[in-house]
Amino acid sequence: MAAARIYQQTRNAMQSGKAREGQWVLEFESHSPRVPDPLTGWAGGGDTQSQVTLTFATLEEAKAYAERQGIQVHVLPAVQRTLKLQSYADNFR
């Protein structure tokens, strides 16, 4: 049985727009540990399913897809970002 996790995508620090913010992502969990390659030293594994990432507009669509395909999912809660309001004078306290 395949296992996956569903989480809400956030924008990274280098992104100022809101293009893909709020999409839900389904990622498959790896079944085998990552091992370093003896020649290059890069970590890798033989599990190609862990490279698959699917995006959905809503959480319900992601759950429905997982149910249709027989995938066991773990839903990670959406990160609540708080805005810290600060005045310019607070920099000199």
C-alpha cells in the first residue's frame, strides 16, 4: 500500500508573487532509505515514486484522488503565518 502526505504549499523567501501559493501538494513517502553514492557522494535511492509530486487546487480534490487510487494519506495542517507589525522606531530600542 502506497503512503503519501498532503500539505498546503507556501511561497518561499525568494518569491514575492502569489502564483502557486495555497495549492495542495500530494507527495509519496519513500519506502527505502537514501544511501550515499560511493563515486559522487550524493544521496539517492532506488525509490522513484518519492520523486512524484501532484498538485491540487483544494484539499478535497487531493483526498478524493488518494481515495480513488487507494493511497493512504497523512494530511499536514496548513501553516498559519502571523504578521509582526513593527514601526521604524522599534529598530532603535
